Amino acid sequence: MYNKRVARLLLLFSLVTGNEDETHQLAFVEMFGISPFMDPNNGMYRVKKSSSFEVVEIETIEQGVHLIPVYKGTSTQMASSTSKPALDTFSEFCLNNQVNLHKYNSIY
């Protein structure tokens, strides 16, 4: 995970400056903190929500990732149409590097 950051994409927008020839494609993101060590049980990095938000250029976004919620305890319930999304419910996730070969190679 050297020189990589994990964020949740919240908003895509364009910014037009001075003259209309100069348009910036930007994204508003919620940042995640990355654990420097892999989880010994599953070999995945853990990420945790932080309270920081940033505006980044869209060109700097490399790829989407698969986040698996870290469940605490054994109390679970079925999701329904009124359930909150997992990204809003949980604060800690495992970064799934086993989705495909490209993700595995780019994360390690």
C-alpha cells in the first residue's frame, strides 16, 4: 500500500475558472486511514473512516476497491429497503485484495 490512499467517493463536479477554456474535473471524497500492517487472519489491510474530507482531481483516482465491513460481535440482522448502506453503518473495513489479479498486484 506504499504511496496509496483509500477514500469514499461522495461527489463528482466540474470547476470552471476565469475563462471557460479551463475546466477542472474534481471529486469530493471522505478519507480512510490505512493500517500499515496486514490482518494476520485474512492477509488484508484494514482501513478506518477518518473525519477528513478532501477535494481531489479525478485523474488521480486509480481504481475502485472492495471493502468488507469488520463486524463486531455476533448480533446481525437482515438488510431491508430501509437499512443504511454498510459504508454509513460501519467505521472499519478490510480492503479485499482477492477480487482479481489486477487488484492483488496493485495493492501489493
